[in-house]
Amino acid sequence: MKKLLAFILTLAGVLSTVSMETTAAALPEKLLRLHVLAASDSEADQTLKLRARDEVMAYLTPLLSECKSRSEAERITAGNLPAIAQIAADASGQRAAVCLVREGFGLREYEGFALPAGEYSSLRIELDGGAGRNWWCVVFPPLCAALAEEDGDAFELLEDDEKALITGSGRVIKFRILEWLSFLRGI
């Protein structure tokens, strides 16, 4: 009887992990991240990076507020790249190179949620060459802005299991398990 119970618990754990892995793999296809790289690690350049971030987010948030998909958000963002570059340059007083790219991101914890490692679409902003520390979050749906304002509406575009994955307790352990399973598949 103990062996049967152990088998059932193991099977339930495996199925739960597979479900989490499927959800985590689908999540990057729904998000557009913002990735801002400072000119250097100096305190002044890091402050300018945050100023550029704030101005770009203030510009993009109303533009993307009616979007229903990442592809729609990307299309609007792509049409505004020159304006975004100008806003980042004006806010930082530095040259700003702006593009939409696919980038690999590691596990990232934010206050109130975490995102699994994976390849995401990203609005990348490099200030004066981008040799300094970076800042990244989610511009669509506007999860970082929503958490700063304690507004849960941004999570509406995510499925219940996706919301639970990124906001649920024990998420870092879950993401470590997913990373471990991905590693084992690559062997």
C-alpha cells in the first residue's frame, strides 16, 4: 500500500511539473519585455537608465493599453521605435539605440511576481553603447507598471495557470525544477 501511495504521489508530482513546464514554455509568447542597458555602471549612468525607463514606460503604457496580444503590442512598438529612441535619448541625455529582438533571459524575480527563464521578445534600449548594468521587466502586458500601481488588470490577458505560475508561492523552486528538467533534456 505504501508503494502504491508513493507511486501515486510521484506520478502527481511529475504531472504537475509537466503542466508547469508547458505553461512556462508558453508564457514568453504572450509577453513583450523591456530591457534597458545603461552606458556604464556609474551611479550617474544608472540613474539616467532609470529615467529613460520611466519615460519610455510612460509613453508606451497608453499606446499599448488596448492591445490584446504580444504581436499587436510589437507592431505598435515597432511603429514607434524612432519616438522611443528620442524619448530615451532626451530622458538620459545620451545616445539611445532601440530595437525589437528575441533575447534569452534568466529567471527573474520582481516584487510580487517572477518570470521563468526563456527566450522572450524584447524592446531593447542601449544608452551610449549599453556597457553598464541593465534593467528589465514586462512592458506588455504592463506587469511592472501594474504592480507599481497595484493594478491587477494587466494580468487579465494571462490564463489562470500562467497567473498562478508567475505570482504563486514557491515559484522560484518551481522555476528551478523547470530549468533542471530543461537541462536534463539537453543531455
